[in-house]
Amino acid sequence: MVPVSLNDSVVKQTKEWQGKSGKPTQKQLDYLKKLAKTVGVALSEDDVSSFESASAAIDRLQKQIKPTEKQIAFARKIAESKGIEIPPEALESKSAMSKWLDRETGNEK
């Protein structure tokens, strides 16, 4: 069984609810607060005003979290073994790195 991260759960839920309006879910709000703390920013009223705003804020904040050293080291091994380059956006964003690693290792969902 593949472990599911909180990020995966929120992304899945966001995809399921795309196009729906209303209040953000408690899971969204909890994850959004965690992301904001990690990035070191304050959330605006708009960020938490609706499901769509919360989803957009989650996407924006996820892109600001840098990949871990372990992710970068693993990516370098993969890139070297395949003779390919790591995309610049993967080196700047943990979520972009995760997507690239999933694609290159065949774990893409």
C-alpha cells in the first residue's frame, strides 16, 4: 500500500470538488494554515473565504516550499542514470519535484 500524504488527500479532494462553490473544508483550512506557517506568511481573509480561494492559496503556497535535500539527491541520481536534466521548476518547488520524481519513477497517479 502506498502511503497517502496530507497533500495528496487535499489535492484529491480539491480535484473532486473543482467547480463547486461554498465554504472551504476543515481539511483545507488545516492544511492551508500548516502551509502558511511553513512558508512564513499570513493568510488573508480572501484565502479562507471560499473553497476556490482556499484551493488557489494551497496551490500558491505549495509552490513556495523548496524540495528537500533527499529529493534533490534522488532526482540527481535519476537524471544521471537516464541522461536527462532536472527541470528548473522541480529544483524550486517541493510539489513540482514530487511530480517530476513520480513521473520519472513510474509512480505517477
